[in-house]
Amino acid sequence: MTEIRNIAIIAHVDHGKTTLVDRILHQVNLFRENQNMGELILDSNDLERERGITILSKNVSVRYKDTKINIIDTPGHSDFGGEVERVLNMANGVLLIVDAFEGPMPQTRFVLQKAIELGLKPIVVINKVDKPNCTPDIAQEKVFDLMFSLEATEDQLDFPTVFGSSKAGWMGPDWKTETTDITYLLDTILEYIPASTPREGSLQMRITSLDYSSYIGRIAVGKVTRGTLVPGSQVSLVKRDGTIQKTTLKEVFLFEGLGKEKTKLPVPCGEICAVLGLDGFDIGDTVADGEEPEGLAPIKVDEPTMSMLFVANNSPFFGKDGKFVTSRQLRDRLFKETEKNLALRVEETESADSFLVYGRGILHLSVLVETMRREGFEMQLGQPKVLIKEIDGVKHEPIEALTVHVPEIFAGKVIELVTQRKADIVSIEVKNERSHMDFLIPARGLIGLRNQMLTATEGEAIMAHRFYGYEPWKGDLGVRRNGALICLETGTSIAYSIDKLQDRGRFFVEPGEDVYMGQVIGENTRQDDLTLNIVRTKKLTNMRASGSDEKTSIAPAVKFSLEEAMEYLRNDEYLEVTPKYQRIRKILLDENDRKRQAKTVSA
């Protein structure tokens, strides 16, 4: 019988997880010589390729020396922590990848903590040892210190270390001597990661992820933790709330290489498989024996820390470029997302066309929005808000541990920026003329910080943050955004008008763009809002005047990415997102309505 090893690959963002998986796939000759698969084979969806990050965890399996190794690639961002926690439940051990130059980073800590809590055996891979000025030995020591601080067991602290470079395609026991391939890493996996030990008894398989096929519908993926799974047999589906449904396993697939293969043979304990034929299942449910079902404990996922209002689009331009525009379609799509995205929660509000969506951070929510806009949805988003808890009658807010790497000369600017936002300094280290700073900052202080930080440090700052815990409310943040420039009437923006109004502030729209009344078209130089008319054309006369026909010179419009626009919002604004455009607008489009509201608020 073939031995099975299940390993999850964990690391900070950009430390080379997905590249290493590519190398493993090539090492075991999974592809024909003439088959060009390109780079980052597993990051298959467009969003992942564009951003260069992993969002959804993937399963692949390789065979090496008569052993089947199931590899699970996990996301590095803590915003996708829900993904990481789920998939670690399927693994017997983890490959912890650390950049030889940067050493362990905040997200390394986040995913490693999850793995240690589950009692998984780590193998440390010090990657990118071919970088100039890197210090692999120091990185290894830091990993040990980190594991020690996370209260790892003796066995976990006695971890093997592999050095190498995923990009160059070699791994070995010593970073000074380059090897020819990565067989040393695969041998280390076989030696140190425990094989899945069969557990006798009735069937138990926890559903840890979902797959979907437009032909056959929803597919449940999980690891058989006890007994054997027999295709075509009667089983019970034990729901998270304890209710039991009887059903039949229609088809069972095993992961082979990059795809799935159908199997008629019983699936042994410890194997990861995909099951068809289950109706109405959710992540965390248990597939158990048909006669004597026993459920497993459901997966515990960290709570969301941020909420955002999703509203059906009701702007003057609604329905111009989206396929799905109604509140019913928006509702169905959001609730469908919660089935597979565990860390996401959706609540209905008093209004029929708006929904509160709770997530792990700006990135987590923006990936959902970006996916939906590509599917053809139109929607409006409210200002992101952090979740406040009442503990013993005192208001508590989420605090994030923030790490910033900058050249030493900018350290003062960074400290000034974060202390304005009520951050506490934890530690400051200077190494090779770069400052490494740790802060504890309220989660609401992070909203809009990245842009300011990059501007202040000339684009040099490397920021990372992870959830730390809840602490008492820190009071009002001393951060104010300048007022908005608001469009007075609907029409097409005219270069002549924009040119004449440039002293009022910076514009977000180009000449020739369609704009509507109440749209935010720029940022004022002052604190209050200002309504402008950029649709007005130049009046023609039959008189010639000196200097009347000089050329206009207009500064380029400021263009936001989706995250930047979400962070820029005020509480009286919406972000309108359609497949082709994103526009910031006031909730009340009419200027008179806004004035009336301001009076009632002040009264």
C-alpha cells in the first residue's frame, strides 16, 4: 500500500510558496518535456496572477519513491486566514518557507501559530539564499526564536532546515554549496513528516473546502480521518448544528497531479479526496457512517474585524455596463460566497437593497468586490468600519500588530504618521541602514495609512499587519481628509472648465468623461466640500480677445485602485463599482438635500 504524506506550504506573502510548488511538480516529471506550463502554475485565476498573490488554497499531489505526497498551497495574507485555518486541518506537517534576507515576517507568525496549535511538524525552508546581502543563518535562528515564543513543543522545535532557491531550482543541507535539484527537500519530507496512520472505526471525513463544477455542481473536499470511504455506499451527513441527513456517495475523486481522477476503490484513512452526491452540505460538516454516525468538531475560524455596506446600484448611470444590477441578484451572490468563504458573514439590513458584509480586512473584502465586478455585477459600497465589542460594559476595538521596514532616513516620518493614529511603539531595530519597526495600532488607523506611508517614504516602505486582539477604545483618531469637489450637474466634463478650476484642488476625472450630479470629482484644497460645474462649456462670441485662445494645460487625474478608493471613502459617500468603472459619489446627490441634512444634524 502506498504511503501518504499530507503537507501544507505556509509562508509570508512573496516568500516563494507557489514557486516552490512549481519546482516540485517539475522535479517529479509531472509534465512532458514539450509541455510549457508557464510560471506559478497553481495561481490559476486572473486575480491571483495580476496581483501576484495566492487567494484560494489549492491541492496537488505528486508521487515520489512510491509515496504519494498531497501538497496544499495556502495564501500568505492574514486577510485570508479563514482559508489557512481550514486547509491546515488536512495536513500532517507543514513546510515553512522563510526569505533568507527578510527572515520571519508578521504573516509567517500568523500561519505558523495556527500550525503549531494543531500540533503539526514543521520543516523550515530558508529560500532565496542567492539574494545579495542575505543572512540564512540569522533567519534560521529567528525562526527558532519565533517558534519558541509561540510555545512550540520539543518535537516541533527540533525541526530540520533546508536551504536553497526555488527560482534557481535547488535545495540542500548547506546554503554555501549549491545542489543540482530539489530531491534533498523531497527526501526530508519523507523522513520527517509522519505518514497518515490508519485509524480503525466507522467512517469520518470533515469537509474542509468546496469545489464547483458547472456540469456536476458542488463538490466536497476533505481528508478521511477515520475508517475508509467506499464509493457508492450509504453515508450520513452530520451538519454543524448536529442534524443528520442520509445520502449516497455517487462518485469519489482522488487528487493526481494537477487534476482529479475518479476511483472505484475504497479511499484509505489519511487520504484527501473529493466527493460528489452530497446535497446541502457546508464547510465544517462531517461525512460519517450510514448506520452509526459520529460528527467531528466543526472548524473554528477567527472572527471578522471589519464590516462594509453593500448596496444595489441606484446611481444615474446604473445598468449601463453591468449584467447583474438588481438587489435580488446581489443578495443571492453574497450568500453564495459565504458557503465557501468561511471568514465572511452577510447580514440583511432594514432596507431591502442593502447588506452588511463582515470580513477580515480591506483586502479580503476588495477581492470579493473585484471578483463580483468581473462577473458583471454593479454595486455600491459604504465606508469600511471596524467591529466594536462591548466587554464588561467598556467599548473595545480591534488592534493590529503593524510591522514597517523602511530606510533609516524615513523612520522619523513613519513614527510621526502612525503615532498620529494612536499607535504604540513596541520595538525599533536598525540593520543594514534599514529600520525594522513594530507598532500596535487600532485597526481603524490602518484605513488609508498605506497610501500616506508610501508617499512619505517615496515608495520604500514595506508594511505588514496581523490581528493582535481587542483593547479599550483609544478615542478619536487625529486624521482628517480634505473636503470633496462635487459635480453640480450631469453631462460630459469639459477641459476648459477643469483648467479654470485647477486651483481648487486635484481632480479624479479626465476631460471627456461622463459625470453626474453629486459625483465626487476631486479633492478640495480645504476641509469643506465644494460643488463645481465642470460640464459648462466656453461661451462663444464673435469678438476676438487677446489671450482668449491659449492652450489648456491640465494636471493628470488621480486614479485610485479599488482598495485605495475603499479607504478614501467618508461616511456620507458611496463607492459605485461596475465592471468598467469605479466612481465615488455622495449618498445624497442633490446639493439642497445635503444642506438640509447638515442642518438637521447640527440642530
